[in-house]
Amino acid sequence: MRVTFVTSNPNKYREVRRILRPFGISVDWRRLELPEPQADSLAEVVRAKLAHIPRRRGVLLVEDSGLFLKGLGGFPGVYARYVYGTIGLPGVLRLLKGKGRSAVFRTVAGVRHGRSVWLIEGRSTGSIALTARGSNGFGYDPVFVPTGSDRTYAQMTAVEKDRTSHRARAMRGVGRKLVKARARRNGSA
Ligand code: ITT
């Protein structure tokens, strides 16, 4: 089975390709920056991304991710991309000084297959490190410490990050659902 994943972010593509491979799903990358409307929720952004892509055959996949910081009332949340590109990690660490450091990373994956649209969410809970650590991964990985670890995602291997990451959880949900749909189509479930 093949899916077309539309994202501007090569790191996301690498992760998604790796996560879906065990489900027997190959991922074709369409590199495109889709407009992200000012929206309150990742789900709304995902629906807007799907709506922007013309209908065509095959399975289409998009996702939107956000980092929700408890000490900042959920900021940057859906605006994680903008905040990363403006104040960056140093700015986020400055804003968090003296505040609670718990955090949730969320990914909402959106799949369009024919007339069906599915949204599937994955979450990783954790906290924000006092300083950036590690050089693997991308984006907020150097500051995000998942629950149960004392290392940031940037200090982990790709396989270690996939065990708990928001994206891996959302994409494994996508993988399971696509495998089930294929089995139904083939009349074997
Ligand atoms: P799209 O084209 O798919 O939208 P993007 O990089 O703009 O790619 P998002 O808006 O979903 O993606 O991401 C919001 C921000 O969060 C952005 O700065 C990403 O680098 C960062 N981010 C997303 N997933 C991450 C992860 O697993 N680890 C660290 N940072 C991540």
C-alpha cells in the first residue's frame, strides 16, 4: 500500500516513512508548504490542509503538530511553528523561567481516502528541560523530555524517540486503520 504524505518538513517525512514501514505502507513525499489558518485546534489546521489539496486517487496523509506548555496556558500550541521561527528555543526557555515545565506534544494526522476522512491524534507528555540538550531530531526535540526519561528527544536515537513520540502514536494509529481498511476491501476481515 502507498500513501502520499504532504509536508514541507523533511524530518517529519523521515519519521513517518520509518513508522509506517512495519505496516507494509510505503510513503511518497510531496514537499509542499500548506497554508496554516489561524485556528484554535490542530484538527482545524489539519482539515484546512486536506481541503487545500485537490482530490485525486490514492491515500493522502497530512499532519499538524503542536507543543502545549502548561506553565504558559497552552502556548505556543497550534502556533508552535511560528514561535519556533521567531523567538526560537532560547525565547521559549526564557518565557518558562520560574514557571511549571510540564508539556504535551500533540500530533493530529489527517488521512483522506476517497470520500473518507480520518483524524487520528497522538500525544507525548513530558516536560521542558532547563537548557537545550542533544543534537538529534529537529524543532523542539532539544528541550522536550518525555515522561519516564531523563533525556530530551534530541539525545535519543530515532528508534527511541519513536517509542513514545506524539507522531509515532498518531501514525501507528493511521497504520492500523489503513491495514484494517485494506483487509476489509480484500474481504478478509
Ligand atoms: P508542515 O509542512 O507539515 O506543516 P511544519 O514543520 O511547519 O511542517 P508543524 O506546523 O506541524 O510543522 O510543526 C510545528 C512546529 O513544531 C515546527 O516548528 C516543528 O519543527 C515542530 N515540531 C513538530 N514535530 C516535532 C517533533 O516531533 N519534535 C520537535 N519539534 C517538532
